[in-house]
Amino acid sequence: MIKLTKRQEEILNIVKTNGPITGKQIAEQLSLTRAALRSDLAILTMAGNLDARPRVGYFLNDDQVQQERAKKLVQQKVADYKAHPIVIQKSACVYDAIVQLFLEDVGTLYAVDSNGCLAGVVSRKDLLRTTIGKRSLYDLPVSVIMTRMPNIIMIEPNQTLYEAAKIMIENHIDSLPVVKKLDAKTHTYLVIGRITKTTITRVYIEMYSES
Ligand code: ADP
């Protein structure tokens, strides 16, 4: 990959937003003559950043379009895609958790304490495991079967979807609570959203479906 000059970057940005665009129009936008741009356009075309077609003009090379999309995908913030968190009181019984899981059509519930702070995570498998045990689903509180603090893996709104995806894959989990830190020392966090593997897949599809 060659390092582009500032002017070449400017040309690429113009083509990215306005392409296909003629050399004359690019020159006008940069207040330069067509001749002054000739070498930059030749370099960008030879390097594979741009493609040109007679009577159509310059447009982004398809590989470049894919790279731009991938770059955009990686930069998306958790804050812009987080879904509403589905929470349950940690004192609620396992039966109620199962009902809520079905009603809300989710795979994971976030258990909160009486102050509304994140206390644990209860997933499909946690609930299934309980149903094959001998204990009464009506008497057993969620707090007994959940994965609890400080072992909860979380994400913050200013982190990227790429980071969220990597964390979920590395930890073999399907969802991450999006949290606002109240006090890290005492592990007090407010749950303000959720990111799931489905969130990531949906964004991927949306971005690659853009024309
Ligand atoms: P499933 O039970 O449907 O396979 P997961 O793969 O997400 O769902 O959960 C696997 C295990 O990891 C469960 O015991 C669950 O409590 C735990 N878990 C899920 N999400 C988290 C998380 N964000 N932090 C810590 N543990 C989690």
C-alpha cells in the first residue's frame, strides 16, 4: 500500500461522496486546474484506489468500497446499536425468569439488585440446567443459579461493536450488558442496554446491503 498525499486523500473523499465524477468536476471542487490533478488521478487509478470509465468519470474501486465498509463496520459504537436490556430482580424465582425469557424473546436476562444495579446474568443454559435438577422452580431464586458479579463481562457505550464481538467470541457468550459505571471498586453498574451476537450480525447485513 502506498502512502497517499493529502491531496490524493482529498480526491478520494470527493469521489467517495460524489462519484462517478469527472476529472474536471474534481478539479473544480479543489479549485485547481485539470492539468494539476492529472498525475494524482493517474497514481490513484494505477494504485487501484479509483477506477475510471470514459464519459462516466472516476468512481471508487470495488475493493476500496469493501475496505471502506469494513472500516466503517469496525468503528461503529455500542451506544448507537444497543438494545433495551431485559432485566429481572435477582430475588425473582427461576419459574418467573423462564416465563420472562419466553415473553421477551431473548436468550439472556440481566439480574439486578434492589437498587437496580447489575448483580448477575442468567442465560438459557443456566435455566435449562435448573429444570433438570430436583429443586422447585417456584422457590429457587435467580440469584442462586446466575453467573454473578464480579464475573460479569460487560461493555460500555463508547466502546466499539468490534470490541463487543471480540469479547463475546473470546468468552463464549451470546450477549453483553451495556453498563454505566457507578463505582468500579464496589462493582456497582447500571444496566443501560444489551449487545448480542444478533446485533452484530444485523449491523453486518445492513452495512453490506447498502447500495
Ligand atoms: P446460553 O446459555 O444460551 O448458551 P451464553 O452462551 O451467553 O448463553 O451463556 C453461557 C454461560 O455464560 C452461562 O452460564 C451464562 O450465565 C454465562 N454468561 C452469559 N453472558 C455472560 C456475561 N456477559 N458475563 C459473564 N457470564 C455470562
